[in-house]
Amino acid sequence: MSAVQALLLAGGFSRRFGADKRQARLALGDTLLERSLRTWASALGAVHVALRGTDEALARRVEALGGVPLLCSRSEEGLGATLAQAVAQLPPGPVLVGLADMPFVQAGTLQALARRLEGGAPAVAPFFNGQRGNPVGFGVEHRPKLLALQGDRGAGPLLVGLALERVDVDDAGVLVDIDQPADLQTSGDAAQPPATPG
């Protein structure tokens, strides 16, 4: 198990997707959230999952899959507020922050990023073909900055001006996020809509 605190953000409202994309099914039958959580857990062990404040049912599913749900009452304020509230609930340690709507990130990429954080890197990010992707990691010295986030601005802007360690990966999944159903077609993994819009 990694000493890095693994945090998956899954508290959004899927407005561009048109339904609760966290529960959209991929071609193999698992959902977006399930795929991401399983990959992260296989790579890093315990995974904390930031959910909406009203996601009690989904929290039980996360627990059943071995994750640690974090209900975030500020999720309606946006990604930054959700991230700050989730980080406040984490144990001490470096934090690797990922997005649940990026289900194609490879376990090896997560492990490579975690190793850099364990080695003392102040901040890390994966690069594929010269482009920075997700997830991003922050050393313990940057936790106050994460806790101060507000509104809909995520952790990306915090990387500006930091001593960012670049991790080159052979993993296109670090650039693929699912914002709308068509994104699944272009990613090569078709989805079915969730049973209940969210």
C-alpha cells in the first residue's frame, strides 16, 4: 500500500454529459466510477472518493468496492470547493488527485506518480506526447493551498509556479476525460446511459 493519499474526485453534476456519467456503463459492463476506482485501488491500495453530499447510495457502492467515500456538502460550489473539503478529510501525507471521469489512466502511471511523491517531489504530473495530463500529485507542503481552494477552480492552477516534476508516460489515458457520451466513442470504449439521469 502506498503512503500517498489517493483521492478520486467524483462529486460533479455531469451537466455536459446530460446524465449521471459516473454511472454510465462502459463496454465491459462496469461504470465509469467503478473502472476508475478499481484501477486506482489495484495500483495504490486505499482510495478516497469525493462524492456529492447527497450521494449516500453511491457511497455504499464505493464502500462495497473497497473505496473510502467522502461526502462533500460543498460539491454544488464546484470542483475547487469539493477538493478542499475532501482533502480536509484525508490522513496526513502527499496527495494524488485524480478525476473519476478519466477511467483509462493505467495503474502503472499511478504507481509512477506515487513513487515520485514518496521520494519527496513537491508536485508531479504525467506527460504523454509532450502534453500534461492527470492525475496530479502534491507534496505535504502544498496541503494548505489545496485546503484554500474555492468555487469551480480545481488543482491545475496550483501547478503554476511550482517545482513540477514531469513524469513521461506511455499512457494516452492521462489525456482522456469523459465530458459527453460522444467522448466514449472516440476513446474506443462505448457506453450505455445510466438508468436514472442525475
